[in-house]
Amino acid sequence: MATLARLQARSSTVGNQYYFRNSVVDPFRKKENDAAVKIQSWFRGCQVRAYIRHLNRIVTIIQKWWRSFLGRKQYQLTVQIQRRWRGYRVRKYLFNYYYLKEYLKVVSETNDAIRKALEEFAEMKEREEKKANLEREEKKRDYQARKMHYLLSTKQIPGIYNSPFRKEPDPWELQLQKAKPLTHRRPKVKQKDSTSLTDWLACTSARSFPRSEILPPINRKQCQGPFRDITEVLEQRYRPLEPTLRVAEPIDELKLAREELRREEWLQNVNDNMFLPFSSYHKNEKYIPSMHLSSKYGPISYKEQFRSENPKKWICDKDFQTVLPSFELFSKYGKLYSKAGQIV
Amino acid sequence: MSQRQVLQVFEQYQKARTQFVQMVAELATRPQNIETLQNADGVSFTLSPRLECSGTILAHCSLHLPGSSDSPASVSQSAGIKGVMSLLRTLLLDVVPTIQQTAALALGRLANYNDDLAEAVVKCDILPQLVYSLAEQNRFYKKAAAFVLRAVGKHSPQLAQAIVDCGALDTLVICLEDFDPGVKEAAAWALRYIARHNAELSQAVVDAGAVPLLVLCIQEPEIALKRIAASALSDIAKHSPELAQTVVDAGAVAHLAQMILNPDAKLKHQILSALSQVSKHSVDLAEMVVEAEIFPVVLTCLKDKDEYVKKNASTLIREIAKHTPELSQLVVNAGGVAAVIDCIGSCKGNTRLPGIMMLGYVAAHSENLAMAVIISKGVPQLSVCLSEEPEDHIKAAAAWALGQIGRHTPEHARAVAVTNTLPVLLSLYMSTESSEDLQVKSKKAIKNILQKCTYLPALEPFLYDAPPNILKHVVGQFSKVLPHDSKARRLFVTSGGLKKVQEIKAEPGSLLQEYINSINSCYPEEIVRYYSPGYSDTLLQRVDSYQPLNN
């Protein structure tokens, strides 16, 4: 009895406790379940993979053997073909006596041809070398003659190569006659190819005039008269050009100015491509005319567009042609200028 | 005022440094000065007032060698070397660029002279400094520094390894990309000298990426640069097939083959050597060289005036022909054999050797090729070489080549025997002056030819002079030919051959005895007895023992 009373007193709390304990366990249960599921799935995956690997190995072995078998079959075939071919080749070419003789004849002919060609080549080289040598000798002799040109004989005095006791002059004499005397090397004047105003200005400056060497003084009487100061004269003669502003501008100054302006404006551009109108986007598209204007017979007039068409009833594809001109009477209908004669 | 004086002090010092470095560089061009430079110790000089700028400048100074006369010369020498080296090393770090360049030039010339100085350069730690500054300086310095590296690297593999260890290869490869052709040339030369010692150093050079740049250098217009680049590629490719493959993969073969037509002789010589080094390693490489269409252009090089060009051209053809019968066939079809034979005829000495070997290789492959050599008139030329040449190794090569030609069939052997080379070969084999190699080769050649020779007039002299081992073959050949040819039998008897055969002493049962028996069986018994030795004695004995019939 006492227990019954005790139990009854606890019954509500027991219920609560029971519910509480079960609900507390729930999330853990879920978690544990998930964990167990994961582990199981992973393990099963490993199993399956191992099985597949095993199968793979077996399959590879089988394929290996099968392919080697096939290859051997193929090999036999190819070996047979090669055997036949090699026998044929050897019998036709290698062991064939006449073929061998032919071949040797051809080889000896080739050899002769090559020998001849090589000899020609060697001869050509020798000739070239000889020519080069001769030319070098020529040049040397020419240079010597140019250096020694002062030994040339004059009308009064015979030179050392032109002894009067000789029948004819020494070959050196002839060489000297042909030779042009050597001059001292002058500093090369640079060529100016573009002729612009600035270049002309530069070439009139005092430094760039080619001054010849001062000639020896001629002995004669002094010229009479008061002369200007030589420095003044030179100054005047070699005075640099002072062009006006108009002349100093280049002839195509407008074009240059335009270019200049364009260049300055270009600096401000964000993008080099021109900004095109939208119409050009549709340049390549075909023009789809509006309904007003499209029909098989040409643009339809206002009145016609309300007429319905039945293509099945058409007799032929072409429109009616005007074969005969209309009456002149009706051609002027409504077309005269005077309003008075409305009805003609 | 004092500022100017101070500046003047500095100027004087700079002038003195420049003068010193320039004089040392100039002195180092002459070998006799280098000895004195080695012994000079920069430490203890008393400045003589008469310091003149002449070749004997150091003789005017009072030299004070460290240590007394009984100290070993190497110590003083090493101290002396160290003296010069340390002075030049400090000047290498100088502020003024011209002094640096001249100091580098002087170092290069010193190191060029002998390997002690080169080792000293390495020991004084000059190389890292050079390598470091090579990257930044102007082209004169680069040229001078590359010259130093080349001078050090050319003496021995250890020195070259020292250069590689201080990281010079990368900077040299950078120099190869420079604009100035002089710098490129100096760098390529240095790489060449490093790579030519052994395969590891070549591999190091290749790993630094030098090969594509060298191939680019070959295409440059300057001839000197082309020469050096071609020789560098040749020295890289010669060590092993992999290195040769690297050179081929960089596309060098096509360019080299195009440049064979260049008229410069030294360039041709380097190109041909490069191609032969590439093709000598394997069949594939040789085929690749052949595909670059060198035939028949190479044959024109065989007619060149320069000896080295001819030698290298025949080397190239030899390296191609030696690999397979197909390649030899190709060479023969292009008429190469005739050209090589003419080339052999026009040269002397070592220049002939590759050509002779080429003929031997071609003939060794097959009998058709040997026949091709014979109809190109190769055998008379080879026999001329055999008899004329003084050097043993060339004679050995000629003997070997003749053996290869004659060993295939009786036709071939006859072609060789007709030119009367067999007695020459025999005399070479027998003479005591020939080297062992020559003796072995001539013996083999004789044996090979004799085993096929059926040309009896050439064999007959052999009966008289040959040693027993060769005699056996000779008699064997006779025994093969005589049973079938009656004219030959008659000739054999009248020329005294049968008599000689009877005089040969042979052990019963040996091969020689069998041969002799087979020869004897070709003749009637009386003749054999007639010619047997001592037959006249037996006859006389019979006369003595004959009792005339008394009637």
C-alpha cells in the first residue's frame, strides 16, 4: 500500500522523467546513427574498391595473354610475308650475277663521272686562285707605280726606266705612264641627302664651305685702290641667311599643323576604335521590308493592302504586264494643272 | 691649390697602376718574360730610378728573392707566382674599367702559358671575382675575362672542373647571348676548352644550356665566330652518344651541312670534324647526318688544297661507312669510293689514314662492296701506300684494308694478288723492325687472302720464302688447284715448284703432308721421284753398285 501510494505520488514525475530521458538521448542517438552509417559506408566502399582492383588485375592478365596470342598470330603472318619478300629480294638482287655485274658497271660509271666532276672542280678552283693571285699582283704593281710616279720621264729628262740606250722603254715606264699619282687622303665630306631649309642654312655657315687650299701668291704688282677691310668682306660674303618667318616655315606647314593637332587630340582618346553609329551594327543584316511594301507583285498601294490574296487562285506567278499603253484620254485624268477644268 | 695637389697624387697613382698593368700584359706575350715574372716577388723591390719601359724592365730593378739559395725553387716560385697574382688580383677590383680589363688580359696571358700559373690563378680565388663581375661589365672586360677562363680551363680536367665549380658556366652562357661577336667568340672558346676534356664536363656545359646558343652562333655572319662555335659543338659531341644526340636535337646538323660549301678552309675543317664526331657514335646519328644531304658535296672537300680539310672529310666518310652495309652502299653509290681513292693518292702520311680505313670498312661489309672497291682501282693505290709509307700504323691500316678486300672470293684474292702486294705483306710480317700490330695485321691479311687465292703465279714465290705456318696454306691452295688444271701442272713442274715441294719437310699425318701427298698424286711417280731431294745421289749409288754385265 505504501509503495502504491509512493508510486502514485511519483507517477507524474516518472512520466516527466521518462519523457525527458528519452528526448535527451535523441540527438545523441541521431549522431551516433549517422556516425555508424558513415563508417559502414566507408568500409563498404573500401571493400568494393578492393574487389574492383582485384578484378582489374585479373582482367589485365587475361587481356595480356589474349593480346600476346593475337600478336603471335599476327607475327607469324608478318614473318611469313617478310620471309617470302626477303627470299625474293635476295634471289633477284643479291645473288643475281648479271644484276651484280650491271651494278658494278653502274658504280664504275658513277665513279668516273665523279672523278671527272671533281677534277673539273679542282681545276676551277685553281683557275680562280690563279686569277686572284694575278689580280693581287696587278694591284700591288699598280700601287707601286702610283707611289713612284714621279720617276716618270719628261720631255727634257728621261726617267730611270727610259734609258736612251734601250730600244724601247722598260715595262715599268709604261706602268708609270698609266698610273694616277697618289694624293694625300682628304677627310671625307659627308653627303647630305635630304634638302630642307635647315640644311641649306647649315651649309651656308662659314664652317661648311669647302675652302680650297690657299694657292701660292702670284707675283705681280699690287692692285691699286682702297680696299675694304678683308674681315668685313668675308663677313659680308659668308653672312648667314636670315630668312623671314614666312620663308622659314616649311611649305606643307598646314598639313604638319593638322597632323600636330590630330596628334594632340589623339592623346586624349580613351579608345582608338571609332564610335560607330548603331546602324552599322546591322550592316550585314538583310533588310526586312515592312508588310506594306512586300508582296509578290511589288509594293502594294494603300487600297490594295486591304484586299485579301488567295495564292491558290492565281493563274501564273507573274503580274499583269502593261502591253498596250492606256488611253491618252485617261492618262491626263486628274493631272492637268488648271483647277477649272476638273473634268476633262 | 692643395685640392689640385691632392688630385694630382691620385692621378699619379692611377697612371702608375695603368702603366704597370699594361706593361705586365705586354710582357706576358713573350715566354721568356714569363719566367722572370714568375720569379718576381712584388713585396721587396727597391725602386731603381732608371725604371724604363723596355722588355728588360725587371732586370734593372734589384731583385730580392725570398729565402736563401738552398730553399727549394718551388717555394720561391710559388711565392713569386703568388706575388704577381695577388697584385693582378687587387688590380682586377680596381675602380677604373681600363685597368680591370688590362689586368684580366694580363692574367689570361699568364694562365695561357703553362698550367702552374693556371693553378695559381685558381688558388688565389680570382675566379669567383671574375665570374661575378663578368655579368655586369662592358664587352672588353667580358672578352678579357672569358679569355682568362679559357686559358685556365685548357690545361687539365681538374682546372676545368674548378672553373665549373665556381659557377662560370652560367655567366659564359649569358655572354653567348651578347650582341658583340667578339664576346660570343671568347665565351664559345672558353666553353669549348672546358668541354673537350671529358664527358662530365661536356654534360655540365650542355646542362647550362649552351648548345642552342652555339647553334645560333653558327648562323652568325662572322667567320671566326662560326669556326669557334663549330669546334665547340664538335668537342661536345665527341664524348658520348647522348651528347651527340643533344647536339643533333638542337638542329645543328642542318646548319653544319649547309656551311660545308663555305670557302674558308679552317671553317670547313671544323664543320667536317663536328659532323664526323656526331656520326661516329651510332647508326641513327650517322643516318641523320646523311639525311642532311652532305653527299656529294663532301666529295668536293676531298679535293681541297688544305690537308686538314681532306683528312676530316675522309674521316667523316669513314665514320658514316663503318656502321652498316646499307650506309656503305650509299657511299659507294654516290661515288665516294673513287673520290677517297683519289684523295689517298694525293696526300701523304697521316692524312691518308682515314681514307685507307674507310676503304677497309667498306670492303669488310660484303663482297659486292669489296668488288666495288676493286673496280674503282683501290687495290693499286693501297699497295702503293703499303710500300711507300714510313709509319707503321699506316702500313698496318693498309695491310688490314687489303686483307678485307681480298678475303671474300677467289676473284677478290686474285685482284689483290695481281698487284704484287703479297710479297710486300710477307716481308712486313717477317721483318723484325715492324711493330707487333703491323705483324699481326699483315699475317692476318696474308692468311685471309691466301685461303682464297687461286692465282698461281702469285703463290709460287711463297713456296720459297714463307715460314711454315703460311707455307701450309700455300701448299693447300696448290693442292686444290693443281688436280684440275693441266697447264698449271706443267707450269708448276717447269718453274721448279714441284722440286721445292719435295724439299719441304713435313710431319707425317699433318695437314701439310696431306697437301703434299695430294700434289704428288697429280704427277706420275717417276717425276716425283726425279724431283725428290737426293735423287741424284741415289742414282749415283745405283751406278756405283751396278755390276756391268760380263760377256
